[in-house]
Amino acid sequence: MNFLIKLMFVVIAGLVSSISIAADDQALEKRVDDFRQALLNPTEAALKNLTSSDLTYGHSSGLMENQSEFIQKLVSGTSDFVTIDLQDQSIKMFGDVAVVRHRLIADINDGGKPNSIKIGVMLVWQKQSGEWKLIARQAFKFPV
């Protein structure tokens, strides 16, 4: 009987853990989509809510920005996303940290110059006070 009770606890713990992981996955997917929306319609409040004050934001050109530099470029219109399509997204959880990878296909106006981009992106998110915050982003060009 003791073995059956232990087995039942293991099964229940596994189910609860699976439900928790699925809920975190869904919450993070929503945050990634909220981030995509904030890139299209940037406000300082939305971008601060989605990102860590310690954000390190890497562009495919090699340019690195902190949170305030990243937000200022978007809010001022210096960087202007017209369309964004995210493809082939994957999420890997590591406790309170998650790595999200996807392809970003976008139409942009950088410094008023229209351009289309197709890049890879890796996002690192951390759960802070119960909410996913973007702590790092690195974009990269695909090999030719």
C-alpha cells in the first residue's frame, strides 16, 4: 500500500509540473507577442513593462543597446517597424529563465529609409516577480 501511495504522489506531482510548464509556456508566448506588438506600436510604458532594466539588446549589425537606448530609438521613431512576422518559434524553459528563438521577417524604416529584413533572433526571458521580462536579445544574419 505504501508503494501505491508514493506512486500516486509521483504521478500527481508530474501532472502538476506539466500543467505549470504549459501555463508558463502560454504566458511567455503571450509576452513575446506583446513584445512584437510593442515594437509595432511603441510606448515607453509598454516597452519598460516587457523588458528588464538590465536589458542588453543586440542587433544583427553588432550594435548593442541598453534598455533606455532601445526604448528611445523606438519611441522616437528612429527605428520604426512597419510589419513583423515571427516564424519557426521555439521556447526552451530553464526554471525561471527561458530562451526563445525565431525568424523575424519585417518591413522597417530605419532613419526614414524603408528596408525589409529577415533575421534570426534569440531572446532570453526571466521570470521576475511572477512576470516574464526580456533580459537579453541577440539578432543574427543567416549564412548566405
